[in-house]
Amino acid sequence: MRAGRRAAATVTGGVASLALLLLSATGAAGVGWTPSVDDDSLLIRARNASRGAAEYEANPDAGAYVWKRDLPCWSRYPEIDRDSSEACWGGSAIQHDPPVCEDGAPLLPIWRRPRTEETWYLQVGWHCPEDLIPRMTQDDFRRMTIPAAPARMQPDGGPVLVNKQTIVYTETGVQTLRTDLLGYGVEVEATPVSYAWDFADGQSPLVTTSQGHRFPDHDVYSTYVRPGTARITLTTTWTGRYRVDVDPLHKWREIGGNAFTTSATADFEVVELRGHLDG
């Protein structure tokens, strides 16, 4: 139904408090392993272990457990035995495989033991400062309610003429939203990055990075080639970033993946004007 179209591609587009959780290493008389800790996410394990270690540091005489941060190490014998290599012998200090972190130095593994025992149990291995705060995923982003960019057209509401430009544009910008992740307050910014206009004429949607403009500065439009009834649908693609209220760095972090919103004009008529001779 379109004879031609044009679109302009315009692209406009804390660590200190965590350090208080660090504890000095202490010796251990035995070694133990609790595989069930791997059943939880790194965030949950790091968060819970850090809280336990901080509470112990604040009051070492309280609670049923003794806590420490200590280096992991390889079992002395047999070195090729997986179960042995995963367990750390207290007092040994052979460092291996610390992660590369974005927000500071990697944090030592956290261990605990019951006060009535001499066996230490690993609660969380090497982790990063950023592992202590929740991460917003693409699914989290898509579950948010982002105000849709409105679909505008000229002539407004129709009818539109065959073989004449039908101008489209939208009016939107960065949206600031609030949400909650695992009990943490989170600020989210959603930024529109592209616009797909479906003119309901059997052709592929027109995709542009321009929001479009009104006549006479218009840069996004289409031309219908036969009469009928149509509705123009706009799908907007959004990127996102977020920051967690309790993050000591108050750092904006990118959300992997995109979110989408959809809006549409009302139905309108596409008409054809025919000339005729009088007399």
C-alpha cells in the first residue's frame, strides 16, 4: 500500500560501608563442607553470610556461631580429589581464582562453625561488592509498567489521501520509575531508543531512531497506495539502567536486554479523490 517512505535515523541517545564487613582470618582445627549452600543464588548467600559476619564482628560473644573470612585453599591430599579440593584447611593460605570485580577488591570467602564444634563450613566463596546488592534482569525490566510513547499522525484522525504523505511522530523521553527487588528500593530509568511504525498496509514496519516531527519538519511518514481502513501501531524499544538505594556507590548499572511498549492511533479511512469534468 506504500509507494515510498523516509525516516531520519537520529541517535541521541559506597565501598567503604561494605568494607566494614571484612573480618580478620582465624585458625581452624578441622574442615567441613555443606553443598546445600550452592542451592541459593550468590546474592542470597553473600547477603546472608555478610550479615552474619557483621553481626558477629559487632558482638563476638552473641549467637550460636563463630564467623570468619578466610582464603580458600587446595586440600593437601589428594589434590585431584574434588571433594577435598573444595574444602579449605584452616590455617592454610593458598589463594586461588579470586574474581575480577567492578566495584572494588574481591571479598574473601565467609566461613562459620558452631561454637560447640571445631569444624568450619563454607557459607559463600569469593564474591564482589556488587554481589551484595540485587541485580535487575531483563525479565524484571519487562514486568515494569513503562508509559507507552503515544502514536500521533497528521492529518490527525484522518481521513488520509492515497498517494499523499501520512506523517507520524511521537512525544516521549526518559521515564523514571520505582520498584522493589528483594526488599531493596530501586530507581529505574527507561530510555526510548527506536520506534517501529506499522501502517497496517501489508508492508514491514518502518523502524527509525527518530521520534518524528510535525509538518513541515516531518521526517517519518508513509504513503498509502489504495483506499481502505487502517490503524497505525507504534512499538517503542526501551533500554534501562537502575541503581539500588542501599548501594554505597549510588552507581547506575545497565540492564541487559530491552523492554517494549505499544500504542496505536484510532481507526481512520484512506480515501482516493478522483477528478471529473463538468459540462
